[in-house]
Amino acid sequence: MLFNVFLHRLGVALRIVETGLAIVAALCVLAILVTTTADVVMRYAFNAPLGWAFDLVAHYLLVAAFFLGFPLALGRGDHISVDFLARKMPERLTHFMLSPFCLAAAGMIALMAYYASLEAYSAWRAGEVIAGVILWPVWIAKLCVPVALWPMVFRLVQLGLAHGATALDARRFPFRAPAFHVLAD
């Protein structure tokens, strides 16, 4: 029972973080639209383009919009998954197989998040900038990657533990993975 409560609370906390990151990603898409529109209007209507617009969009907003949506997609199961084998297997066996896969994926993504964190930190320490009209700090763009990857690590650990517990005792740990909708059918 305590394990179920732990998994549930971890899932709720992750959903809050994932939703917050997705809101930031959506705001970045909105900022891309506004910035690009303003640049086009200024460029063609007034012959005075916004010299900083391309750098802002390409180096910050696109990166954030791209990466910060990943955690919510994983948490909700909106990512692409190949489930033709899962449809043919017994549900318990599917949980048994998904548990180590989720935990292995968590390990791999943790490595990526760790090295991406080091990259962002090193860019910050070195004071790296992108040359242009404005000297844009590089670490901000690099920070988007680990900020998106770390919640995915915790979500994959939560999914792996939940799948494992369900594979061992489905009555005590009834788990329906959002990432694998076929199990709920």
C-alpha cells in the first residue's frame, strides 16, 4: 500500500512539473509566432528588420519549444510507441518486459541529462556567447536539454517500478500505464 502511495505521489509531482514545462514550451511557440510576425512586418513594411529576432528564435525559443514538451508527452503516453507485440502478449508478461525496458531507458536518459547538465554548466562558467547584434549566453539554450531530460528520467523510473510491481502482483498493484494505452483496452 505504501508503495502505491509513493508511486502515485511521484506521478502527481511529475505531472505538475511536466505540465509546467509544457506551458513554457507553448509560450515559446507563441513567442516564436509574435517575434517572427513582428520581424516580417518590420522588415517588409518599414525596411527595419529586428536584428536580434533570428537569434532569439533559433537559439532559444525553438530549443525550448522542442525539448520542454517531451516530458509531458512521455507522461501522458502521447509519444510514438511500437505496441504490436504488446497486443499479442498477456498483460502480466507485458508489464514484466516493460519494467526493465523503462529502467534501462531511464539509465540512458540519465546519462544524457548528466552530460547535458555538464555542458550547460561549462558554458555558463566559460561565459560562452553567440555573437550577433546581442551577445546571447549559450548556457540558457543548453540548459533546456537537461531541464527536459531529468523529469523524463524520474517518469521512466516511476513507470518501470509500476510495471514491475504490477507484473509481480497485479491485484495489489493495479497499474495502467499511460505510455502504453493497449494495456487499458
